[in-house]
Amino acid sequence: MVHEALGHGTVSWLAKDPILAISTVALQNALPNRAVSAAGTIANCLVGAASLLFFRRQKSFTSWTCFLYLFAIFNLLNSGYLVISATLNNGDWANVIAGLEPWWLWRGLIGVLGAAVYYGSLRWAASLPAQFKPSPEDIRRRALPAYLAGGAVMTLASVFNPISPRLILMSGVGASFGLSAGMLFIPAMMPSPAVAESENWQDQSISWPWLIAAIVCSGVFIAVLGPGIKFSH
């Protein structure tokens, strides 16, 4: 998941040959383009929705199912970026509506849309585990470590961003820990748990293959997308 930078304008990172650059803090193009500015958030929401739909088809809550569930939530909650962009009148979604009048109406629309998608995603995510009959504590014990680990990886990757040190706080700490904070409220939003635990619920201990895969993927993510990738003509 790539979070967009909370800033816009001409950036020296794209001053030479590259026409498109992507890092953990920004997806930037040399010329203004509404579609490119909107692409990151839209991609996150589409991937998250598709992942939750696939999650619904699972028959038991395994390590793979748990990953799919948390992966979907992280992507969907990037919809909160619309609210931030509308509030601060900054970032990619400010670029999307730049020049459209009346400006206050468009800012209000993207803010309301972002809030609706964010809250709707939380309600949807909170309702789906019911088929496995977990308790809220079961979900909390999985959501909290994922939230902390995801925020730490995004923040660490933002340290190497080639644009500006200020984006470490804004698009590293703020975007990762801030936008994803909603997942911590999912256990409280879940339906009342069943008295008996379902046979389809598997209370996993630490899965070493998944842990090793997570460390490798995080290392590649930080090493490659931290400093960013540039695309030229």
C-alpha cells in the first residue's frame, strides 16, 4: 500500500528526465494530471474491496485468511485520505478538484465521500468475521500488532523518501498510524459474539513462514519504494 504525499506542486525529484515517480510517500508526475492524482486512493479501495469479497468466500479462519482480512482493511482505510485532503485543501485530491467551482462544494463532496467510504469500510469489515464466530478480543489480538507493524514499516520507509524530510511526519507517521487507526475500533463494532466458538475458527500461534515472508516483503518495500522508483520516457 502506497500513501500519497500531503503536498503538491513541482518537486525537484522530477526536475530532470522522469515523467512519473512512485515512493511510499507519493505518486507524482511531471505534469498535472487528475487521473494520476486520484489513482492511488482508488487503487487502494478497489484492492481492499476485492480482498474482503474474497475473504467472505473462505471456509475457515487460518493464517492466510487473517492476512487477507488485515490486508483488505489497510487498503480500504486509505479512503480517509480524501477527508484529510479536503480539510487541508492539500495533497492529491486537492489536485483532482483544482480549478473546479464552486471550490467549497467540491471540497465538501470529497470530504463526505471519504468519510462515508471510511466508515462503511469499518462497518463492513466488522461484520464479516461473524461467519467464524470469533470474539472481539480475538480480532483485537490480531489487529493491534498489524496496526503497529504496518505503521512502523511505512514510517521507516518514509525516512528514505527523496522529496522532503517533512513527509516523514506527514505521509509516514500521519498517513500510516493516522489513517489506519480505524482498524482498532473494529472489535467494538462487531456483532455480539456467539457463545460457542465455531469449528471454522483456528486460533493461530506464531506462523514462522508468514513471519519470515513479512520480514522479507517489508525489507524489499523499504529498500525499493522508500527511495522511490522513477519512470522515464
